[in-house]
Amino acid sequence: MKTFTQTFEPNLKCGICGNKITDRKSSYHSKFIPCSACERCRSTFSEKDIEIMLNMFLAYGGYFGQLSEKDFSLEEYMEKIGIEENLNSEETEELKVLILHTLLLHGITPEQYFHLIK
């Protein structure tokens, strides 16, 4: 029985940036989901960040940096989606996921996001 990492599709694309994966051995293969990251993303992001991004993009679509970061304001975005101080914990977690996915689409890394929320 072949595992995901043993099979290779010639048109395999990076689950983070969407670029074609040309070197399977140098790419990152998730242990949890059937997604891979190219060599460039593997050298740019930590393994933890790669797993977060692969899961986000698999679940919600898009790719890292799909939208322009220069026209994006986190403060304006949070105001737009109506962040309130008295959200219950379930709503808070849902909003954190939504915010993280939006930031990833704008090319803001998980590391930068976690630094912003501290």
C-alpha cells in the first residue's frame, strides 16, 4: 500500500503558494492531510506554520499572498467584521480562524499574526 508521500503527481502544486512542485524529495509532505508545500515554502516557514497554512487553505481555499497586503489594515478588518469585547469563547475561536485565514490570504505569516494578538 502506497502512502501519500510515495505517490507523485506530475502536476502537484504547493498547498501554500500554489506553485508547481518540481522536486518531490525537497518538498514538505504533511503527516496529517494529503497536501504538500514546495521547497521555497518549506525553507521560508516553520513546520508548525506550514501545517497551519495547509490546513487553512485546504479547508477555506485560497493561497498565501493571494491578495495585496499593502491595502489591508488589520484594525479596519476587525472593525468591519464587528469584533466585540464580550464575545463568548466559541465565537472568539471562530473569529480567530477567520482572521488568520484572511491574514494568510494577504501574505501575513502565522508568526506575524500570533505576534499581533499577544
